[in-house]
Amino acid sequence: MPTSPVGRINSARGVTLLEMMVVVTLIAILAGLTFPSISSGLDSLRLRSASDSILALLNTAADRANRRQQAVEVVISPKENSITARSADNGFARHLDLREGIHITAITPGNPPYDAIRQFVIYPGGTVPGVVIEIASGGGHKRTVALDPVTGVARAEIEK
């Protein structure tokens, strides 16, 4: 019988099938426990990113109206899940398609049908319309983006 240099017989080294199954089971349990929190975190990041994009679009439109002394029309289309801002001379046009999984759920003031296209105009030197856009993610998280008529600046709020 062959022996090793120290005088012992070589034995098989490795992991048994049972040990491997225990490790795989533990990994699966840990993954199952952490997935909802990771998923929720990604959902919140997508929602925040979408609200920041809407904020930027509305603030840019209000700034354009005041600096260039041009009326800017903002069109919100819940059915297409998009927002567009453009000036009368088409020198300014911005379009925002919301990401997959983020939807426009409400636009206030007013109560037309949910999927109706809403339009409003930002006039130079005039009062900015007080519009509130509510967006939601597939996970049920909500955020509102409001255009403040007093300050003329858009702001975002988390709904609980």
C-alpha cells in the first residue's frame, strides 16, 4: 500500500454532498430574507430619480419662461407616462418619459378622467400654476411633485 512521506495512507479530501446541501440551503435562506429589502431600496431609488427628473423639467420650464419672457406650455400625459414642456416658438422643448415601473397616478387640481392629458401654461412674470403630480412605483411607494405658486419652484414630497 502506498504511503505518504509521513507514513500515513492518503485519504480522500473534499466536501460531502450533505455539507454542500447545508451551505446552499443557508445561502438560499439569506438571499430570501434580504431580497425584499434590496428590492424595496431599488424601488425607492427609481421613484426618487423619476421625481428628480420631473422637478428638473418643471424648474427649467419656469426658469425659461422668466428668463426668456416666453410662455411655456407643460403637457402631462398619464396614459403615455410622459411630461413635455415647450415654448410657443419651439425654441425650447423638453420631453420626459418616466421609467418602467413608475406611473403618474394623479394630477391636481381638477378631476378629469385619470388618463386625460393635462395642460397648463407658465407665463413670464405671472403666477406659476399650483400643479401637483403624484407618481407611484410598482411596489406601492408614492411621491408628489408640486409646483409652488408662491415661490415658482417645484418641490418633491414623500407620501407615507
